[in-house]
Amino acid sequence: MHKNLFEMGADFGDEWQSDNRKKSKQSETIEAKEPNRHQLYFAKEKRRGKVVTIVKPFHLSKDDLKIVLKTLKKQVATGGTIKDNSMEFQGDIADKIQDSLEKMGYIFR
């Protein structure tokens, strides 16, 4: 690592860095909840003239979230993805998704 000219002898410890090109990755710990402990809700957005249905917040690990997404995509017959702790589906299909998730044991607000 090259010496930063603006440091002037300051000691920031191990947690701080003067080099802003390196980003520290903070690991997010997600407390996994049972399906009946979730309080999900829907949001709809319009992207490029098409409706996207968003279901959030899920409190599951990434692997479990992928399994739920795959199951939902097959049951509803649509495309979808995971972003942060939410699922995004193509189209205005909130009622179909809600029916499928309620059969799995999830609760909505």
C-alpha cells in the first residue's frame, strides 16, 4: 500500500483505512424466521412501461430465499429475482403470489 500524504501520522487502528479505493465488506447477519413469523407486504413499480411486483421483507438465508423464489416462479409461471431481502416478479400478479405464499405459511400485513 502506498503512503497517503494527508495522513500526517494519525493512527486510525485496524478498522479505519486512509485508502478509499478499497471497500470493506460488512457481512449482514440475517435472523432467519419461520414462515408464520413474517409480515410481508407488496409494492408495485413501473419500470420501462411494465409493472414489477415486489414482495418484502423476507428474513431468510440466501439459499432458503432462492428455494422459495424458484417454487413461486414455477407456481405463478413468471420471471423473478432476488434483490436485498425482497423478491421482484414480472407483471401485476400480487393476488397469485399472495395465494401461493399463504399456502406455504407466510403471513401478510
